[in-house]
Amino acid sequence: MQLSLFSDNGGKNFGPVIKEIASLRSSSVKEMIDSKMREFELVGLSGPDRIFSELCFCFMTANFSAAGGIKIQNEIGDGFINLAQGDLAEKLAQLGHRFPNARAKYVIDSRAKKDELIKMLKEIDDDLVLREWIVKNIKGVGMKEASHFLRNIGYKNLAIIDFHIIDLLVKHNLIEMPKSKSLTPKKYLEVEDVLREISKKTGLHLGELDLYLWYLETGKILK
């Protein structure tokens, strides 16, 4: 029984990270994460503009930071919906984004896809298929950003693999350090399979597992 809980046929020892997660689940961290997951579900039910704002938040966090993305999202507000590209780029620059022009262009380009995106969210009931559609159809969104967006609007079965998660998995000898910071889709899916194994062993959805692992690595719960 212990072998199946803590290790797999590839010889990976999941025991230490599972124990760390179990410790957090018996603390006040669990209540904070449960609350955050409920918050994500409400975002997904809140209407097209709020959902689109969450997509724009994920544009902002790419090669930036979650905290910086949250600040920008709060400051910009409806500007993601109605600002002209130049005005949006100027605002992003004022707020300290590293790539204001590129991110503004992604937001403007994705506006034309907003209605189609909302339609696909209603029609596609497979998280993996939905992520693939988003990556193929929304410019500027890769596997991580698509997973992040979907988790933040209530989807639970996709992993958000950033450098914090990579570092934690490497530290626990569950993966080798990737050669490139930018994961290929194939490599992303390989790392996601490791996280899926932790998900199965802990009984946590991948979306909430991400929050536990992020807390283990950073001591924070953001989104």
C-alpha cells in the first residue's frame, strides 16, 4: 500500500512532496485554497467580459509575475475591453509591464476572438481539447497560459507549469531540469503527467494542486 501511494513504476519517490501537501491540508492553508477555487468557479459564471479579463490577466503574467498581473488587471479594469491599442500599451508601460506593446497587441487581437472563445467554452466539455483549441486560436497563449486561464475560470484538470513548479519538482527529484525555460508542448505534457500522478495520489484536482505546490515554493496564494 505504501509503495503505490509514494512511488511509481518509474522509481519516482512522491512521498516527501505528498507529506508536505498533507501538512498544508491540515492547516489554514486548505481553507484559503478552497476559497480561491470557489472564487475561480464564480469568475467562470460571471459573464463574457469578466472571463475575457481573466484571459488578459494571463497575457500579463507571461514572462512577468502573477503579482504584477493582478495589479495590472485591477488597474486596467474595463480597459481590456474598450481601450485602443496605443492607449492600452501606454497604460501597461506606466504600470511597469516589461512588454507593453506586445501585450497590448495580444489583447486587441484576442478581442476579435472573444465571442468565439465564449462559444467554445460552452460547447467543448473536454479540458484538454479546450486547451488545445485556445492555444491554436488565441495568439500569444501557450500551454501554460491556456491552462492558467482555464483554471482561473473554474476548470480543474489542467496543470499550470511555471518555473516555481519546475523548481519544486526538480528539488524533489521528480523531473530533471528542462534544458529550456520555454517548454515544448511535448515536454509540457510530460511534466503534466508527473503532476497528474501527484494529483491522483493526493486526491486533489490539478488546479488546486497547483495552489498547494505554489504555496510550498513561494509561501503565497495568488491566482
